[in-house]
Amino acid sequence: MQYKWLQKNSSPNLILFFNGWGMNEKAVQHLDIANQKTKDFDCLHFFDYQNLQLPNFDFSSYQNIYLIAWSMGVYISQILSLPYTKKIAFCGTGNPIDNKEGIPSKIYQLTINNFNEQTQKIFNKKIGFSLNTQQTITTLKNELIAIQDYELTKHTFFDIAFLAEHDCIFPFNNQQNYWKNHASNIITLQSKHYPFHLFTTWNTIISTK
């Protein structure tokens, strides 16, 4: 796994952002730009889940730690167990490869088998955002393969789950099936799989009740 501090200003508030498969910080760049001015949060960004190796972070200086996870990041975020102030999920589930609660297993395997430059363009159109162009097709495919083999906690509770009604990656009904038992509040967005164009700041997300 890779990580990058998007902001580190000794703020008392920390956001841990687990990105989606094949993504980099461009997915939330506009949220980060707003935070550069206000300095409301330090923000640590996780991405590229070809392995789950991380250093031993020390987060003890933070008064509030917020988990924000998108797509496959919802599942991968379970690698860290912390006293979160709030946990927020976007357009994913804790059971990501599943016929009833995630991406149907056949679709997931077909994505791996058929992934190439052309299907990447189709995928970008489906989600409403572009995969990380700095990564090769092979790297992106290897990340999918690696995620398939992880055995992380699949039944975990979040405070808020945002579901995209026009999601072509995690079927909307499957998201509903999962989150009805795993979230305090479920909010439906009129969006494709990529949801962050609907938000202007991290604070907007954090303050959702």
C-alpha cells in the first residue's frame, strides 16, 4: 500500500482517506485545496492496494480522527483499527466482492480478465472519473487481483454511508443490502460511482449527520 500526506500542519484533527482502486489524490484534489487555506485537518491518503504493508503510525497527538473511505477503500480501511470520531463510507461496502453486498464475483473476475486500455476508458466513463494514468494496465490489474485475496473484516460499522443511485460498479441495491445493517445513517446521492464532485470541502463531508 502507498500513502501520502496531503496536509500535515499539526492540526488536532486528522482525516484518514482510503481511496478507490486505481486512484490517486486527484480524486479529492479540490477538497485538499480548500483545506490548504483553512488548515482544518491533517490528511493522510492511502492508495494502491497491491499489498497491505504500512509503517507503524503514531496518531496519539490527534484529538479527532475521521475515517473517509471510497469504493474499495471501504474494505481496505479495516486494516487500521482506531478510536475514530466518525467513520464515513462512499460507494463501496465492507464485503466488496459479493453477489448480494458488493460487486458480483463474476463481474469482478471479468474485469480482471478483460482489463486493457480500451476497457479502462469505458470504466472511466462508467464511474465519472479517470483512473490513475501514471499506473500501467498491469499494475491496475495486479491491484484488483491482490484485493481479491485479502481476508479483512467484512462486517464493520460506519456512522454514515453515502450510496450513489447511478453507481455502475457497486450496484445500488447491493449497497443497500449491506449498509442497512452496518451504518447509522444512509444517504443516497444522485451520482455515478465517483461522488466527490458533489462536495467542496472535507468539512462539508465531516459535518454530515
